[in-house]
Amino acid sequence: MKKLCLVFSLALALSLTIASQVSAQDVSALSLKNNMKQSGILLKQISTTLSDASQNAANAASVAKIIAFMETAKTQSPDSVTNGSLADYQSLITQEIAVLKELQTAFLSNDNTAALNIAQRINSLKKEGHDKYK
């Protein structure tokens, strides 16, 4: 029980820290291209430390930033979106956000095996989105 309380306390503290960092950076001012570029940079950084449990807190914080970029990207429209495909684009971004949240939870739970599997799903969704809308 103590361990569970510690995990929840850590998650809450980390969430508050992340929220203040993300709000300090005006994500909404970035273009779609820049939101995606910043997300890609963070994903590459995370991918190099996926199996390093000592980096889980930092990786969870990076995932929170990516989620903020994706939330903003969902409100932006790529040039390749045509009538009717905006809903599909937004659906892909929504799926990506859901999987990113799973990744964040895996890092906060120190489950690096799950994080690796989830990262592969993120890459698949990323590829699908880029194939359709880049």
C-alpha cells in the first residue's frame, strides 16, 4: 500500500511539474510543422533510453510535452487534409494521444517492457499518419 501511495504521489508531483513546464512554453503558438518536429525530437530522445529505468521520470515528462504538442496539432490541419479527411486526421491524433498516455503510465510504473511495446505502437501510428498526411 505504501508503494502504491508513493507511485501516486510521484505521479501527481510529476504531473504538476509537467503542467507548469508545458504551460510556460506556449505550444499553441507553434505551427503544425513545428509541433510535429518538437514531438519527433522528444520521441527520438525517449527511444534512446527506453530500457533505462533511471530515465523513466524524465521520459514521462517528455511524453507529457509530446501530448501537449499533439493536443495542439489536433486543432491544426495539414495542407494535405481534404474535405472529409479532417475527421480521420483528428482520429489518428486522438489515437496517438491515447497511446502516448499509456507510454507515460508505463514510465511512471517503471514498466520498461511495456514502454518498449507501446513505443512500437506509437511508431506505427506515426507512420500511418505521415503516409496519409505529410
